[in-house]
Amino acid sequence: MEGLSRGVLLERMKEEYGSMLSTENSSIASSASTSRRIEAPESSCSPVPKLHQEAVSREEHGCSGRCKVIVRRIMEQVRTETEQWSQMQEMLEQVREEMEEMNSSWDFWEDRALDSEYLIQYLRSAVEEWKQKAVSSNDKANELQAQVFMLKEEIHNLRSKI
């Protein structure tokens, strides 16, 4: 359709049918000039003008027939290109819809990935916190065991003195 508005179809028509159109124009011009030269009054008795009129009529019908063929071809090309344009528009609309779906999907999965990354960071910091608590608890347990051992020794020393 854009080609039509830019004159591409007209150019193609000139290329394809230019020679046909120029011969038709010359035959029309020659028949017109021939018919002007014969200025005899029309008479149903005179066979020559009648034959000439029939020849000119046939030539005009031939041109008309060729013109109709050309116009039919052009119409068919226009229909074909219009149908192709419609199909392209439909495909373009489908592509747009699919792109919108893909963008929505992209946004959804990007949000999920960011949420997961946040969760992973949270869990890593929780693991580090628990590791520190475990180390701290282990150190405290060792201290308490050492105190228990010292208290047991002191109790043992006190018993032995008594």
C-alpha cells in the first residue's frame, strides 16, 4: 500500500505496459487522423466508409479490450497487494501482542529473580549470624567446662583437707 502512495505501482505499470500503451496511443492517433481525412458524408450506400468505420470500431474495441486487460491486471495486483498488506498488518499485530506478553513475562521473571536474590542475601546473613552464635555458644561452653573443672578440683581439694 505504501508503494501505491509513492507511485511505485505507476512506475511498474509504465515499465510493464509502456510499450503497449505507446502502440495503442499511436494506433488511436493514426485511426483518429485517418477518420479526420475521410470527410465524405456518411452514406449507407457507400461500402468504403462503412468498412472503415467497422475497422476503426474494431481497433477501438481492441484497444478497449487491451485496456480492460491492463486494468484487470492492475486491479488484481492492487487486490493482491492489499491482501498482502492486510496479512502483514495482522502479523505485525500478532508480533506486537507477543512482544507485550514477552515484556510482561520478562518483568515478572525479573521481579522474581530480584526477590530470590534478596532472599538469598537474607538467608546468607542469617547463616552468618547463626554461625557467630554457634561459635559464641561453643566458646561459652568451653569456658563453663573450664569453670566446672576448676570447681571440681577445688571441691576435691577441700574434701581432702577435711
